[in-house]
Amino acid sequence: MNTTQDISRPDKSLIEGLREIGSATASGELSRLGVKNPHMVGITSWHKGTTVVGPALTLQFMPKREDMYGVDEYADPEKQLHRHVLYHTQPGDIVVVDARGDMASGVFGEMMLTYFKGRGGAGVVIDGCVRDWPHVGKLDLGIWLRGVTPNFHTQTGLMPFAVNVPIACAGVLVIPGDIIVADDDGAVVVPIKLAPELLKKASEHSEWEVFSRMKLELGGDLRKYYPLNAEARAEYDVWRATQAHK
């Protein structure tokens, strides 16, 4: 079991720009940039209406082996490696956990997530569960999970194994420092090296969708306005130029 040094965080302007695009646009544009599977399938929002965008701190769980990890939750707290990922927290960070889709072990509970929130953490994305949901659910955090459980993290079949290493969360590779875009549609991993190009492409996409939506609300032809055909693109260019002078 091991823990590594802190992550490299992207420029805040990049984070703020990606916050405007949403997970659906991010997923679609990443697919066109060659990343076909950026969505962590099966992990859903438990705080509807919440959107978070930020760099990933990572935590990896493995199947428990009793000679390597005991079951006493409080005997030696600092040997509980899952705590250590939270020690790296800076404002806006998102903890992403490979808990192997396990539905019996609660990765974090009320106290751990209260600490995380107090450090400025934005959200958690867990391929598994948390415990203490009646209390966790009242925290002002973005939370993406498979479910909840009354059990603590090593009570059943898991043990925390590594912090800030590459993980597979719901079958998607997450590198520490990658950007997570998560909302009611789900959680998407943005490879850090593709983030600037994604922001450029997604901003262009969002802009012409504003025009398309306006036309469709007025009864415009779906075949013409989504996506824009050549005739509609010419209309869009005129509309865009008009908007720029307002």
C-alpha cells in the first residue's frame, strides 16, 4: 500500500471555462477528439442539480487481504490509507475512487466528508458506496455514487491500496490531475492534455446550439437546425455577427 505526492493542478481559467459546457457536451466532444469512453457509467448524481469541475485526486481500493489490512476501524487511524487522499485536498478538488463497484463497503462516511468539505473539496466520484447517508446527504458536496451502505470501508471485502496513482473508475482510466466534469448526466474524465482543445471545441458547439435552440423553439425544422445544415450555418453566421455588436 502506498501514497504519492500531490497532483499538478490546471489553470483556474481552464476549470471555469469547462464548467460552462456540461458533461454531455464534454463527452461528445471528447469522442470526436478520439477519447471514446470518458463517461464513468453507472455512477450517478446523488445531489441533483449540482455541477462540479475540478482536478482529480485518486484513491484505489483492492480486494482485502487480512494479512495486509485489519478490520478495526479506529485502532490506528493513520494506517487507514483512505484518509490520506483527503489530506491532499485543495479548494475545488474532486476525489475519484476505484472501489471496484463494491456495494457493501462505505468508502467514506460523515466525518471524512465533513473534513473534505471543510478543506474546500468540491465533490466525490466513487465506483462504490458511502455510509452515513442521512448526514452525508446534508453536506453541500457534489456526490456521484453507485449506492449507500451502513458498513465502513474495510468491514467487508475491500482495502484502500494507493493514493494519487492512475486508477480505473467504472472502467475509465483516471490519471491524477485529470479534470472531472460531473453533473446530473454523470461524471466525465477530461485528459488534462486535451482540456484546452476540448474547451475550444465545446465553446463553439455551445454557441451554435444557442442559435439552434432558439430556432427550434420557434418551430424550425429539426433537419435544418440540428445540426446546422449549410443554409442554417449561413443564418447562424449572420446571427452571430449581430450578437457580437450588441
